[in-house]
Amino acid sequence: MSPAVNAEGWLVWAAVLGLGGWRLASLLVHEEGPFAVFARLRAAVLPEPGAEYSFAAKLLDCVWCASIYTTSALALAWQLHPAIAALPAAWGAAVIVESIVRRG
């Protein structure tokens, strides 16, 4: 499978990157992650209350901010192999389905 996006595939490409980028950003900003790796990362980077935020701290405190970088990284990863970008998108789809099922 070629990583190039043709005219018909741009919507799928955008959906995969958007969903995958959101999932990675959500992991970084909101979740503990396996072995609390994301929680420990946030604890190491986020400042004490009242202190000035660094660039890294701003990224780990805002899903919208983090998603710009995670989605851009996935777009670059897509060039290596589309499956690299599809995996986080599949994680995101699983989370959305689980949220819907729990509400139901």
C-alpha cells in the first residue's frame, strides 16, 4: 500500500490522522497510561500552581494544543507506513465505541 493519498482517499486519510491524533493527545493530557507513564510525564513537566508554564507543559495541559503535534507526527509517520498512523486511530475508535456502549 502506497502512503500517497489520492483524490478519493483524502477523507479517509484525514479521519485516520484526526482520530489517531486525538487519541494520542488524549492519552498525553488526560490518562495515566500503562504503568502510569503519562501521569508521571505530566508530573515531571507540569509546574507548581502559580508558576509559569513551559512549552512542554502547555502541550501536556491542553488536548487541542497537543493534538496539533500528535496529528502532525502521525502525518509524518504515515509516510513511513500508513499502519503506523492507523493504530492510534483504531485505539480511538475503540474508546468511542466503549463510551457509546456504556451510555446505552
